[in-house]
Amino acid sequence: MGTAELAYEVSINVVRLNQRNCGGTENLTPTLYHSGLYGDLRAVVAELRERDLLPEVLVCGFSMGGNLALKMAAELGDERWPRLLGVCAISPPVDLSETARHLEYLSNRLYQWRFVSGLKRMMVRKKELYPKLYDLRNVERLHTVRQFDELYTALHGGFSDAEDYYAKSSALPLLSKIRVPTLILHARDDPLVPSAPSLSKEASENPNVLVVTPHRGGHVGFVSGEGKLERFWAEATIVKFCHALSSPLES
């Protein structure tokens, strides 16, 4: 049972955001998504607040989405968004360079292959839609996420190289600037994204940020042996966090 289903059961509405080019949306924009492109998320939250007049919004991101959610909250800084309840980040890669290095471990070769294969397929589709914009001559030489970021993400995202992209897009250096209630869930046995950066002083010394690092949970896993509502522990925790922050609606 996912977050949306659990939320619906307790009368919480859910809006799902696909990153650009995900979910069959490659034709909607010539650009690529990346882990620092929090402007899309901010625009959606702003519309929910200002156009749809939702009284309260909790932003939750899984994996890359977690880094985006944290970066958005950090970039807001002291800017007041009164209807933004808070932020949840599940297994966020807050240090993108370290995550890319972690993916290159031999134990993660299958994950790396799957990620890179998906990125290559995306580039083939983008080339078909925008033939003058993307060069695929070296795409088959890519074997790591870092190589993809060097060849495509940095070039088309306005960065000088992959390391520049990682440095400017990682939420880690900005966690101390978060001013809304924030929950980070990150398992210590995450095979893909190291949990150590989430325990940095930037997070631990910020009273607005609560970091929970159970010994087990994998990458966005957190399956427990409890009942229906508790079996998917991270999702249930998100819903509880939302309830804890939510103020009673006026009649």
C-alpha cells in the first residue's frame, strides 16, 4: 500500500508530481530533469496554494525527489509560505557526488546498469522528438550514472561538468537553512544512497530537521511485519507526520 492509499484512508488528498520526461511526458519539454531542478516542485506547490487555495500542503519526496524537496525547502529559507506544513524526504541522495561514487561499487552494478539503461532509452526518445538538440554518438559508451551526467546532465543543465552539477544540486550544504518542519528517513543499510550525509551537522544541528535512521529499510523500502497501516512503515510515518503538523480546519 503506497502513500496515496494510506493518505486517502485518513482523508488526506494526494497530488503526484512526475519529473519532466517521466511518465511518458518527454514531448512536453525539450529539457531534461535533474536532481537540482526544484523549481518545478516549487511551481506546483505555489499553484496548490495560490490557485487551488489548499489550506495546507505537505511535500514528500522519495530518493531523488527527497533531495529536490529538501533543496526547495532550503532555498525558501526565511521566505514565509504559511500553508506549507513541512517536508518529508525518504532515502534522499543529499550528497550527489558521494551517491554517484556509491553506485559504482561492484555490489551495485545491477542497479547502475538499470539506471543507465533507462537513461539511454530516455535520450533515444528525446533525440526522436528534438533531433537537433541531442547528440547520441557516444551514448552507447556510457556505463555509469556519472558518465551520463558528464555527457548530458551537465551540458544541458548549464553546469561545467558532473562535479559542478553535483556540488550545485546537492541539498546537503543547504540543510541548515531549512525553516519548516522536516523529516528525513534514511535506512543505514541503504545499498544505493549512503545514509551518512543525512546525519551531517547541517541536518543534526538544525532544530527544524528530524533525521531518523533505522538500521534496516533498504532504499525506500521500510517494510515491517505489522498490520495493514504499519506494514509500509515509511508511508505510514509520512501520514502520521502530516497529521502531527496539521492544524484543525476551521468550519
